Amino acid sequence: MKVTGIQVGELETNCYIYRDESTGRCAIIDPGEMNDRLRAAIEEAGRASFDYILLTHCHFDHVGGVSEVRELTGAPVAIQKHDAAGLRDSGINLSGYFFGQRTIYPPADLTFDDGETFYVGETKFTVMHTPGHTVGSCCYITEGLIFSGDTLFRESAGRTDFPGGSASEMSRSLQRLMALEGDYIVYPGHEGVTTLSRERVSNPYVRWFGQNH
Ligand SMILES: [Zn+2]
């Protein structure tokens, strides 16, 4: 497999293109905004090779490019079921809060529940519902990789003070991630890539929540 990261938008969201090497099938994770680099990466992968547009949650900085990517690729938009409504609500997707633009996004074509699985080419992905940053935040997990959205960051975690956020849910979600067996490369929604083994020992939120909840 191959993961390409492209920073998009004013909040420097990490959009990722995952490619299953054996089949060339792809998924795009969190197209927060369309830009030239993202368009070039989609063209390079092949517009018709995308099986899914995967959203880790409904915030505008993760979903702003969904219409254009959907138009280019024809791939279905997927999100955890509890965040589907947020795509259509500018108070929840925060487009009004940050820029005063009350934007709604295309509805999801598919919604996932916790533990659901799907394939990109021959690679199996599992959805882990990880509420805390939003009610329907999720992580997409496959062989050795986690796309963690705004749940887990390198030595940090997502804010829990937006609508639908919950510090206690975040605590449970981080503990669930940490309890996965073995090590994973973690591709977060903002800032740098990390590993689960590193976060188990160095993430202050994981340690704080672990001690206090
Ligand atoms: Zn967010």
C-alpha cells in the first residue's frame, strides 16, 4: 500500500490518498479543500480508481472539497452515521463558526457504524467509532495504519469544546485506540504522522485521560 498526504485549506488539514498496490484501487480521506496539488494527485492516481471518499468527521476543514472530489471521481461519500447530519448543518460542521460562511455539503452516500468493514481493492478497512471531537468521529483502520482524523494527533488530541464534543467520550476513544494490539502508523487530520507505540508513551492526553477517567 501507499499513502500520499496533501495539506489543504487554511487550517492545513491533512488529506490522504490511500492506494491498494495490488489492484491500484484508491480511497481519499478528508478532502478538506480542493487545490492544485490535490487535483494533480487525483489525476495521477486515476479519477476512476477511487472506491470511496472517506470522512473522519463532518467539520468543514475536512469536507470542504467533497463536492469537487465526488464530481471528479464519482466515488461515494462515506461518514460515521452520527456525523452525517453535520454535513447538512453549518452550526455543527463549523463553517459558520470559523469563516461566517454557512455552508452545507453534499449528503453522505454511505454511513458506517462502529466495527463495519469495507474493502479498497483487496485491502480490508475497519471503522472504529471514536466520538469525543464530534459525535460521529471515526478512525479508519487497516493493516498497520490508522487514519485518525481529529481524534488522535502526534502528542495531542482533538478539541472537545465544539458542538457534539465530549471530553469523557474522547477519553474512551483514545483508550480504545491505545488498546489495539501491536503497532500502527497513525495518519492524523492535522500535523505530523506518528505511531501508536509512540503515542502510548508520549501523548499527554492519553496519559492524563488514562489517569483521571
Ligand atoms: Zn475537526
